[in-house]
Amino acid sequence: MPRFSSEKDLESYRHKVAAGRAPDRRAVAVCAGTGCKAFGSAKLLPVFEAELAKASLKGKIELRATGCHGFCERGPLVLIFPAGRLYTKVKPEDVPEIVREDLAGGRVVERLLYRDPVSGKAYEKEEDIPFYMHQQRLVLKNNGLLDPASLDDYLALGGYRALAKAFAMGPEKVLEEVKKSGLRGRGGAGFWTGRKWEICRAAPGPDKVIICNADEGDPGAFMDRSVIEGNPHSVLEGMLIGAFAIGASTGCVYIRQEYPLAVERLGRAVAAAREAGLLGENILGSGFAFDLRIYRGGGAFVCGEESAMIASIEGRRGVPRRRPPYPAQSGLWGRPTNINNVETWANVPWIIDRGADWYRAIGTEKSTGTKIFSLVGKVNNTGLVEVPMGISLRQIVFDIGGGIPGGKKFKAVQTGGPSGGCLPASKLDIPVDFDTLVREGAMMGSGGMIVMDESTCMVDVARYFLNFLKFESCGNCTSCRDGLYQLHRLFTDIAEGRGSEHTLELVEELARTVKATSLCALGSTAVNPVESTLKYFREEILAHVRDRRCPAKVCKALITYTINDKCNGCTLCAKRCPQQAITGTVKKLHVIDQKKCIKCGICLDVCKQDAVWVE
Amino acid sequence: MAIRIFIDEQEVKAEPGESVLMVARRAGFDIPALCYHEAVESIGACRLCLVEVRSGARPGISTSCNMKAEDGLRISTDSPEIRRDRATNLELLLLRAPGSPVLRELAARWGVRPRLQPPPDAGIANCILCELCVRVCAALGHNALAAVGRGEKKRVGPAFGKPAEGCVGCGACLSVCPTRCIVMKDTPAARTIWGQSFEFHRCQVCGQPVITEKHRAFAIAKRGLPEDYYDVCEPCKQSQASQRFASVVW
Amino acid sequence: MTPAAAPAVDTAKVKEILSRHPAGDAGALVNVLHDLQAEFRYLPEEALKLAAEHLQISQAQVFGVATFYEGFHLKPRGKHVCTVCMGTACHVRGAPKLLDQLERDLKVRAGGTTPDLSVTLETVNCVGACALGPLLIVDGEYHGNMTTGRLPKLVDSVLKEGKS
């Protein structure tokens, strides 16, 4: 890798790399995102290598490990180029067939294609699959095309072109362009990015800092992890452009330690960028200097809050402090500081490269561009989806997500993580943008979208978030620390059949105070899951309180397990029951002793006859 | 240069950057606060010193201890919302420290009765986790205490839950503790606090304890005092001085 | 079973790790803790005391920071670590059942270690592998779509390996 000392250097090298890559060159891309890796995608690479060699195709077909494609549900994913053919759930034993039939023989391996669970239709090309068809991929666009460890790959796809352009534009124009684009922060409240940069740029003090918030703490959200793992240079390029516009020479990436692969890939990208002269002194001969350090988080959700993150980088307990002063005035090490999250930074190169007008054309007037959602929970096509802002919840959950598995009924979608809320079926047609979600009692947050069906209990979900938050509260404010503890306790009472109307009154009273009197956003938004549940699912709560009944059959204290006459006496449940609560002899109907039963649900899971009944 | 702020429509003079709570108290307003001490930085932990901001870009309920006075700031110290939220936070504190006379007195005054279950007692009984002890100990240069853990499991104490490194037995932590929950025991010979005993340095005149030996060594080294500085206790020093004075006059 | 005594800490190793960070740099504390834990798999008291000395901060300060972050462990961990993902997606797909079962089978509560130091049971708030939920991580390896039916076999295989 040469060291680029000017834009000309960069462009001539890019030209050289691109020339060596015919657009129709043949390649096998194996997804190496966390999801596919967990399904065993790493085992595919050596098999492919061996099989390609056996078929004398080595050197003729390139083998690549790429970033996350987003369709995690169907992993491991293998893409065949230039055809764009997608094979799903590929196992090592499938590889010889793919090489023999497809790569050597030019015949499609039908059985590995994606098949629509409803229509049964098989799809050959990735872009034709409904999951991908309705998406508009910008930030994730190159994830499946490049090897995250290769700077060459990024350059071949136009990487760092926007940075060179930014240098030519000058910081003021870059700032104007970002402001004009209408970009809003993808990490939470959706503050205007350009405005935020402007405040920091205007703050007195020459020694400014930018931070990339990669502490993706919302459970159920993993787009930032995927962007860093799949396309780390796009984040670095965005940060470089931002640093140039703001006038910062120092950068930090604060990344979750729970994401070891992302830490590793980002570290490599930083080293490669440094070697190529894209980080350091006098970048591309512009006179601009910038370098960055990676800080690993210690495992604290509250550190996603700006002042807590700063405290953590400074080596202290991640306790938020009162603002003002805002980080833009006095932030990390007392210097003016600008913080944006991974997805926000990764949008920046697109805005500079294509222009604000092009960017504004995507999405809605006040929520421009695309947003990545992690579509998870009770949905057929789990994965990462990137859509233009303003698309409806229904399109995301049903058109892209393929609806609810097992023919069950949709109940709610939770957006915005622990600071967000649960929206019911009646809200499926609202447009997904920053302001509408807030108006409806939820939040964009970082883009977690957890689908719930009729077998999800909303009391249980509210209790889940309260448990999460009381554990993640830094413990400074009485209202948040003890208020959330008490709210969790009250919801436990409801879930365990001890609730009354008085419990609900206490819940509402406490929720008000936690929201109004906590110092930081963790506390002030912590009751959103509770309030949205009270607003949209009051009937379900009342069923727990008045009738001592859990309609979704989740709350242990309110359900019983029984065995019906479908039982064929296979004895499996009796063997696996940890309490020895099930009696019965071979080929005879089994019975659960309700006094011994702890409602662990193992009998239900192991029964092959559908004979265990929950009521 | 002095600035003006408005508390319940009354104009009050303040220095820029001063704690609004301090300004209000100086002007005679009664705002309760348990975690505030003017000698150390405010952290806004107890959430009792609530006021309502009625000016600027961010109106609404806020704590006053960590709010800085700015020219033209308008706040009110009483409203149904303030009373309601303050009562709820007091109730939560009372559950943690049912034995604290200060909290009981406040609860009686505002008619607050606990309706909820107390949280599990992870740390010191009756501790409301305000960290005043931690902050004062750090400000005095001992750094023997810390906030430990987080969320519902937060507590305060010395490192590793063992006798505190750096503790000199000065007792400042107890003197600032709003619920007086820190256990300190003095005998004529020694003081026991945070799991350690500290021998007293005694007055050479009356024999009463003056200061712990460890605190004496710390203070002499830090403040460059003469070795015999703590050899006579304050009352004896005074009576010696008045005797000297008497011998000169008469 | 009596709890195994914590192994003695290699002070030379601790000092070598500390020497990678400038003496007196209090801001390096979180990074120092990461580095120490990478070596020892937990944060031994002795190592934390040396860290305080090196960074010229009090032991209380080090202890306060180390206990704030969930990722730092102050007690020795088992030879194997079983982590149940408690992210929202895993939760709605049945993670609590898995945790209950593991607590029962291993006879430890989440966050605890078996007395023979063979297994530590932990939870994590989300590792972002939501498509695989419910997810169990055993010694860093992901096991997706876990069921209460498949769980005992997996745990057995881990424990057996531990004894061999």
C-alpha cells in the first residue's frame, strides 16, 4: 500500500486497483458477519479453497470474506458474482456441489436458493428477494461487496473520494452541505448533525475532539456493529470529513467490548488508513492533520449518554453530569467535543460525494436519507434492513420482514430500545420517521425494531425493560435508581398476580417523577416502555390485575401446564422434568403434579405430540 | 460582577456561576436538599432541591444544587408538580433510610408515608447514597471512599470492602452525612471507623483526645505544621493563652 | 465442595502490563483494567492495588471504576464461561427459560461460578446476533436458536471437556 500524498496519488492508485478488477470478474463472497459466523460461515472458506483448487478454478474465481449482508436469519450466506446469485444456509457439505454445479457447470443449485415461506417461490438473485427488494441500501450498500480488511476494496468502490472532495470544498462548504442534507443523528433523539457540528466548530478553543459513539447499547440493535464489521473505512471517512469541517485534530471511537470482531476490524482499518497517509499529518497534502484512538467500553448502557461516555473515556465511572456545559462547549478533556454515532458518520461520505440535494431526495422532508433497522423478534426475515425514512411500519414488518412466523397474529413492534415504546397493530401504517415515532410514544433510537406476536406478554416486556434499566442506571439520581427499582417491583407484582388498581396508580405516579426529575436521558426516557404499554395495552395489564390471567400465557404465576389426551406416553417429558413432577408409564397418559411444577416449560418444548397445554 | 435572578418573582443578587440553591437559601428560601454541601461539587443525587425553571431554552423541573446562576434566570420554588415529585423522591429516600431523623422530620412536614417496599439493603443501613462522604473525603485529600457498583446495587465504601486505605480517622465523612449512618465509635484510647481503629493523640495538658495519630501525621505533612501543633488541645490552648494574658495585665 | 483458593497473581506480569501505560495517567484506568482482565480473565485485588499505585490514584477510585462496568469481573471466573444473551430479541424468543434451566442445572445464579471453578454463568444485554436468538455463548462460541431440549447436551459436553 503506497502512502498517498495528494488527491492525484489517491486517484491514480484507485484507477490501478479498479483496472485490475473487471466488472464481470467471477467471485464467491462468503458473509463473515457475526450472524453468519455464528452459523459457521468461517468453516466454508477452507472448503471453498480446496474445492476450487480441485476443480482447477483457483485463481480464476476470487474467494472473498465480506461484511454482513443483513439477511442473518438465512445464514451462512454465499453470493456468486457476477450473477449476484444468493445461496442461503450453506453448510460445508454443500460447497462441493456449489463448485461443481454452479461455478464449474453453470447450473443453479436450486435447493440452496431462498424460498419464500408463504408462496414457496424460489429466488435466484439477491435483489429480487422481497427482503432486499423493498430496501434502499446506502450505508449497507457495499457491505456485501467488500472485504472489510482490504483498503483496496474500499478504494475500488470509490472510497475516500468524498474526503478528497471535502478538502477541495473547504470546511465551511462541507458544513453547509451537511446542514443542507438534513442529516439527523442516527443514535437516539435525532438532533440535526450539521447544527451540532456548527456549534462545536464555533466553540472557542482550537483543540477540538470528535467521538464516534460505537457503544450500541440498545438490546436488539446491531446495525452499528455490522457497519463497522462490514465497512469500517466508511466510518473513518465520515469521521475525517467531520473532523475537517469542525476543525478537530483528535478523534476517539468508543466501542462496546461485547463486539470483539468489530474492535478487531476497526483496528485494522485504522492501521491501514494510517499506513496510506489517510490518518496522520498533512492528509492527502491538504495540510489537515487528524488521528484517532479506539477506546473499549466496559459494559455500561449509560455510557451511550454523551457526558457519561466522556467520563468513561477519561477513565472514570460512567456517570452523566448536568448539561450545560454541553460537550460542544466543554467535553472530553475539557475540549469542545462533537459526538455522533456510527451510522451517522457513515452517511457523511454519501452526502459529500453525491451532494445534499441528492441525499435530501431520499426519505421525508424532516427525516432525510435512509435508516437501518434491525428487524428481530417474532418475524420471519430477521436481519438488518435499510429503508428510506417515511416508509410504513407495515412495509418493514410484512413486506420486508415477511410477517409473523407460524401463522401467529402480530401484536406490537417495539422501537427505540429501552428508551422507546411498543406500538400496536393500529399504528402499523404510520410513517417511520423521527418525529412521528416520538409523537406516537415510541422513538427512533438507534433503530432496533423488535416484533412481538400474540404469544408475547406486554407486561413481561415492560418488566423486561425495567429490569434492564434498573440494572443499567448509573445509580446517581434517587428518582432513576430507586424509582426504576420500585417500578420493576410493581410490574413483578402485576406479573405474579398480586397487582391491583392501586398498583397501577402507583406505577403512574412513579413514572411521572422518574421522567420529570432524573438528570440524564436514561432516566427521563426510562418510563417510555411503561407509558406506551399503559397507553396501548391497558386491557392486557388489566387482565393480569383483575382476572389474574396472562392472555399471552407467559407470566409463570398465572399459568398452568397440563397434559392432554394427545399424549402417547413416550415418557420424554417425565424424563426431562427437572422437578420429577410428571408421572405416567409407557404408552399411558402422563400427568403433571401442579404442586411440584415450576413452570419451566421444558415439557412443552420436548413434547413431539403437542400434548402439553398451557392455560 | 453581580447578576440578578428571580426566585418566586423576587429579585435576588448572585455571582455568575453560583449554585442556584445556595443563592436561594441565602435569600431565605426554604429548599430542602440532602446531598448538597458548598465545600464540594454538586452531583444532584437526592433530587429533593427541585425548582421550576421559567426562563430560557429549557424550562421545566430541575434540581437547583447543580444549576448555575445566570443573569435573568427565573425560577419558582413551589408548585403542585414540585411538591408531588419532591414527595415521591422523599418517599424513595425514606424507604432506604427509615431510621434517619432528618428524613422522618421532612416526611412528617410534607405528609409523606412510605407505601412501597424498601429496596434490598446492599450497603450501610440508612445510607441514601448521596456520596457526600465520598466527595468530602476526596476533597480533604484522603480518597479513602468511593461509590461502588451501579444502579440498584450501588453503595459507598472503601476499596474491596476492606479497611480503607488512606483513611486517617478524621470523621469528616460522618460529620457531613445527612442521615448520620456512618458507624464511628470513640473510646478514650481510640476511634473505630470503616473497619479500622485509630489511636488518639492526647492533649499534654488535660489528657483528652485531640486528633487521631494518623490524621495528625497527615495534617502536619500536608500543611507543614510544627511537630508540636497538636500537642495541646484547643480549650487548653485557649486557657493557656488567657493565663498568659492575665499574667501580663495583672 | 470447598471453593478453590484464588491463584496467586503473577506480579511481574501485572507490572509488565502496567508499564504499557504512562505512570500517573489516571485517564488510562479503563484501558488498564481491560488489559489486566485480558491476561487474568478477572481483576485480582493485588493487580488493582498495583494499578492504583502506577496510575497514582487511590485504591477506592480504582475499585469504584472496576465495579461500575459490567464487563469487569472481580472474582476468578470458571474454566468455562456460559453466557446467556438477554437482549430483547432473545428475551421474546425464550432466553429467560434457558437461564432458569442453566441456573438449575449448574446450581449457580447468573453471575456466579461453580465452587470447583469449572463454569461461570453470565448474562449479557445483547451481542447483536439477534437473528440467532435465543443465543447461548459458550467460551466465546455462539450457539444460536438454543432450546431447553438441546441445552443439557451442550452443557454436558462442556463440563466433560472440563474434567478431562
